Amino acid sequence: MDAPAPLLEVKDLDVGFDTPEGEVHAVNRLNFSIKPGETLALVGESGSGKTQTAMAILGLLAENGHMRGQALFKGQDLLKMTTPELNRYRGSEIAMIFQDPMTSLNPYLRIGKQMVEVVMHHQGRAKADARTRAVEMLRAVRIPDPERCFRQYPHEFSGGMRQRVMVAMGLLCAPDLLIADEPTAALDVTVQVQITHLMSELRKRSNTAIILITHDLGVVAGLCDRVMVMYAGEAVECGSVEQVYYDPKHPYTQGLLDSVPRLDRPEDTDLVAIAGNPPNLLALPEGCKFRDRCPRAFEACREKPPMQLTEDRHAYRCFLGDPK
Amino acid sequence: MARHSLQRLLGLIPTLLMLITVAFLLMRVAPGGPFDSDKLLPPDIEANLNAKYHLDESLPQQYFRYLGQVAVLDFGPSIQYKDWTVRELIAQGIPVSSTIGLAAMLLAFVLGTTLGITAALKQNTRADYLLMGVGMLGISIPNFVIAPILILLLAVYAGWLPAGGWDWGIASMVLPVVTLSLPVTAYIARLTRASMIEVMHSNFIRSARAKGLPESLIIRRHALRPALLPVISFLGPATAAMISGSVVIERIFSIPGLGSYFVQGALNRDYTLVMGVVIFYGVAIIVLNFLVDLVYAWLNPRVRYDQNR
């Protein structure tokens, strides 16, 4: 049997920003795809282009941003669409949850109003009907007393509760794709776990594909099928969670994994930081972009390594492990 | 809410007391008195006059006598306008001054916010630069310059509008109201533009866009209210300033408003009249600020006071 057609296929995505200092290359020639119901993690440090990838897909780049390439959603190129065309997908088929729940809800409108408007706009449902749906979703994300929450304002809730509201709002129209940009970054550790569990549970119920943007490798392990590691706007490694966690091929992925505290290592193991800083996105180096920080760099790294693919679909961009 | 309003209104009393005290003292410190003129009055007549208006008493005596009168809303007789009480004079001026002031404020608010929002949505285009350039002119040219120019163009050359006077007809209101509102319009436009631009870049507008709502709905439902909040808080003092600040305009257009009484009263050392006008302005500013706070709380759920605490 053939593998199901990808839900979203991003091809050769470039995202740049014009600044007074020159063009910032935030995303460079990025390729990935996600199947219906699959969960893909975009992992990388700040400035690696994870968020801008998502913003480009939804047409939410800042005014000085521009993009090239393709993002085929069910065969339609989102990057070519005008805003009114995109609006048919935004919120209904593709929903997004943002990083900061404290500022992502409109503080001047009741939570109910902000939820109902999505359903009414996209599905043309009557207000009472939309209200029922909204309360149902608030209940699904386990907000106590959803009827009351519906009438309250965002400032009456804690960060964790607001992020639950955001999750509920994102899933209102049962989207095929949910993009979650660091949904747990601003929350307490215990609340992070709750939100992660919540998303994992809702995903199983609704078969929604999720792109999870994060730098938290723990969250990824709990929730995702596949991982794509990004560095300086490029994908450096992509594979299943098992492949990337237990058999990392790229030195950057190894560095990331070594920098996370783990219980299964001897107590006196030092955490290893990756030396140096990510390259300047205004002037990216030729060749491998991780070369200057890589402990195992050698002469060949002056050339840009191609993406290599193992037999079991584990991709990485490094000459090491090259059979030649 | 009711409790909060009551507290605010009670807070009016100490503020007014302070205002009255300072104004009272300043008037007495200013050199000269109500009966000084080129022609010296015979000493016994002046003594009689002083006795009539209780000016022969000690300052504390006068002060407490005045406070007692104000407490029962008696502002005394005008010293300069014989046969008129201060209350009558003010009651005559209020309708005219507040009509001009409120009409100008309404015009400035509607026009200013519309222009500001337009400029913000067309940020960094020619339309934006043009609007803001004209706005800067509106702020920087004083109204005693604008007024004669408008009179010259629209009244003298074109003959469309009267050059001055007041007959409660729309035609006689146009020039003073427009002149008075221009700088405020420009200021509100700039204020609105700045806050609208800030709001349109905020995270919750991005959320609204990600929900696929059309831009017009995002502006109307999500952006308008937060963008107007700074303008609303500016409205209170601005309206009070317009009702009281029309002194120059009333002069230029020969309008029988409060402003002329204020100026004449101050020049003639008409103690009672000046005190009356000062108290009226004070109350107007406090009450308008209070009303604006109510509107602000109604628009912004985070500052509502009725939360069960």
C-alpha cells in the first residue's frame, strides 16, 4: 500500500527579512512534509527559523518579511494565496497556538466571544450553536466550570488556563493541522506537563496533525512521531523520535541531547554546552553552517553537505556517517 | 461601581477646597483692588464700598465668609457688573461656552480618530505622511492665527459665514467651533495613529489573523477599542480645556461666553466673578474626568471596579 499523501508539503522554503543591516536569512531551502494525523516536532535553539517557518505557512510574517518556495496544503500552495484566500484555511483547517498565552488573547473581549467568532465565521453557525461548541471545547480541555469561563475575561485566568483556552480555540473547527509554537514555554513545569498531555490526548481523539515548535526535547519525546532538528534556518536532521534520540547522526543533534539533564546518566556527569554561538543570519558561512562550532569538523565541511538518507528514512546533513 | 462613584464624588470636596483657597489668596496677592481707577475715589466713598463688599474685614474673616456662601451655592454679587450676581453672569455664559466647547470636542473626536485610524492602516504611505504633516501644522499654528485667516477666507472674501457674533444659528457657530477644534483634532489624530499602530502589532491581533477573520472585522472588533483607550483618557481634560480655553476664540468672534467674564473679571479685580468662574472650571474638569473614567472602565474590563473584592 502506498503511504498516504502528505497533508502539508513544504518545498524549498526561504524566509528573509529586510533590515537596515541587510537581509536576514531566517529560513533557507527548507523541505519537510507531514502526513494526516502525524505529529512533527521542529526543534532548535532560538533563531533557528522554527517560528518563522510556521509564520510563513500561515502568511503571518512581519511586514519586512518575504518568502519563496512552496507550502502545499492538500495540494494548494499556501504561499501563493492572497489574505482572503488564506483566511478560508486559517482557523478552520489550519489553526495555530502561540507561544505567549498572556498576550495572545484579546484582553478586551470575553473569552466566549473570541471563541464563538471563529465558529460563526468559518462554519456559518448560529450564535447559540457556536456557543454550545465553544463550551464543549472548553470542557474538553478540562477547564473547570466552562459555562462561567465563557463569560469571563482573559485577565481572570492564569497562564496555564489561558493556554488551555488557546488550545480549545485552536481545535474549535476541528482543523486538519494544528501548529503549536512553543505552547508550553511560558508555563510552569507542572503546567507544561498538563498541557502536553492534553494535546496528546486531543490528538488521538481528533486525528489532527500537529507541528510542534519547541526547544524542549522532553516535550517532543512525550508527544511526537517525528522530529526535525533545525539549525540556522536549515534542517540538519530529520527522523523518527527513536532514531533522532537514540541514534543521532548530526553533531548538532548530539550536542543538543548532551546538553539536557537526564536521570539515566551517572550523577557526576557534567552537562555539556555546545561551544560558540549560532552563525550571524545576515552573513551565513559557506559550507556546513555548524562547522565553526562542530567538535568533529574537518576539511570537507567547507563544502555544503547534502542531505543524506538512510534506508529507514532517517535524514541528516553531515559528511560524517557518509558511507564514502 | 456605585460605591466607587460615590467615593470619587466625595473626593471632589477637598480638591475644590484647595482650588478655592489658592485662587482666593492669589487674587488678594495681586496688586490693586476692585475700586482702583484713574480717578481716585474720595476716601469715605471707598470705605463705604469696601464695607459693602466686606473688603474691610480681615483676610481670614473674608475667606471663611466666602466659604460659607459657596457652601450654599451663593457666589455673591459681581463687583464690576452692578446689579448682577456672579451666579446670573455664569448662568448666562455657560450655555454658549459649553455649546461651542462640546461641539468642537465632538468634531475633534470624530474627525481625529477617523483620520488617525486611516493614517495607521496606511502606515508609511503618502496618505499617512500627508495626514500627519497637516496634523503637525494643526498642532503648531496657534488658533489666534488660524481664526483671522478663516475669517478672511470664508467670511470676508467668500461671504459664506458671518465674521463674528452669536445668534444661536448654525452659521454663527461654524467658524468658532472649527477653529477651536482644529488643534485638538490634530492631536487626537496623532494619538490615535500611534496607539492604533501599536495595537495592530500586538499578539492578540496576530491571534485574530490566525483565526482567519477578515481584516475589517479584526479592526472593528479587536483593534478599535484598545486603540481608542488613550484617546478616551485624553478627552476629559481636553473637553474641560475646550470649554474654558475658548477665551481667545470668544474674544476673536465676539461671543458672549464665559471667557470674556473671566478675562474682564481678572483685569478689573472683580474678586467674586473670578472666584465664581474658577470654581465652575474646577468642577467641570473634575466631573468630566470622572465621566471619562467611567467610560474607560466600561471599555476596559481590567479596570472595572465591581469585581467582588
